[in-house]
Amino acid sequence: MQIDIDNMTVSHPVVPGKVIVIVVDGVQGKAKVAEAVEHGYTIIETAKGKTARIKFEESELF
């Protein structure tokens, strides 16, 4: 992931075969890249207006 501090922009390439989640937190000035689970939930949790954690709840299809 490339972060341009001067322009406050983030860039990340598309990854074939993957679902990528990019979380940009303008309050803390941080960016985080995470791969989404194949089946389930990728949850972004916040606390007091700031990103707190990324939770992954994976399940299996029948």
C-alpha cells in the first residue's frame, strides 16, 4: 500500500482472486489493509469515532 502524505491519499493494487478491505481512518491518520474472509463477515469496529479493530467471523457454506 502506498501512502502519499503530501496529498493525503492511499493507493493499493487490485489483487486477482482476493477481496481486500482498505480502512482509512482520517481521525488517527492511519490506513489498514485486510483480506476479507471467504465466507462470513469482516467487521470494522469503532470506538469514540476512531477505528478500534477489524473482526473476522468466518463460516462454512453447506
